[in-house]
Amino acid sequence: MSKSNKNSVHSKSEIIKSAQQDDIDVAEVVKIGESQLLAFWDFIRTQGVVGLAVGLVLGGSVAVLVKSLVDNIVMPPVGLLLGSTEGLKGLSWIIKENASGQSTSINYGIFLNDFINFIVIALVVYIVIRLLKFDRLDKKKS
């Protein structure tokens, strides 16, 4: 093909004629294309790709919701019980003050907050999986 032919837009009939001139079996190309497309759709259907995508989106949303619940509802009273007005995030252990008067501390409250977030999110995911009986999907049928 010349450069002008490569840059021009071809109609379907022109492409088929060109393929026939180059001894390419158009029916075979179409057959291979169809079989690949069918194999792709079968892969999506049998491997649960759509379900995985939906699960990832919903999982991210549930994580944000549960984190908000823990940060804004659960942690403030727990922090007050432990003596912090900032919830658990305000809990820290001062190790030492440096020469300029700034203190070095371990913020264990932030770790406790994140740990509780993880536990609550894991619990919610566990309950949803059990209620919707998704735990049985991975088991092989006998």
C-alpha cells in the first residue's frame, strides 16, 4: 500500500477487496475474531470479573462509611473515657523534650484508632459475606 492509501479512510468493502487481493481468507479472520470475542465474554462470565469490579467499588464505599462511623461516632466517647478530648487520636506518650523545648512523642492513639477501624471493617465484610452466602461461591461443586 502506498502512503496515501494508509492515511485514507477505507470502507468495509474496500478492506475486504484488499484482503482478498492479498490472499487473506476474510471468513477465517471473521471466524477467529468471533471465537476470540466469545472466549472473552465467557472469561468475564465464568471468572466473575463483573462481580469482582462491583465488589471492589462497594468495598471501597463500605470502608469509607465504616471509617466515618468509627471516627465520628465510636471514637469520641472512647477518647473521653481515656482522657482525651480529641478521641483516640489525641492519645500520645511523651518520650522526651529536645533542647528547643519540643516534645517527642509516640502517638499510640492514632494506631489504636486505625486498628479499631480495621477490626470494624473486617467484621462488616465478614457479616455481609455470611449474610449473602458469598462464602459458598468459592467452594467447588461436588
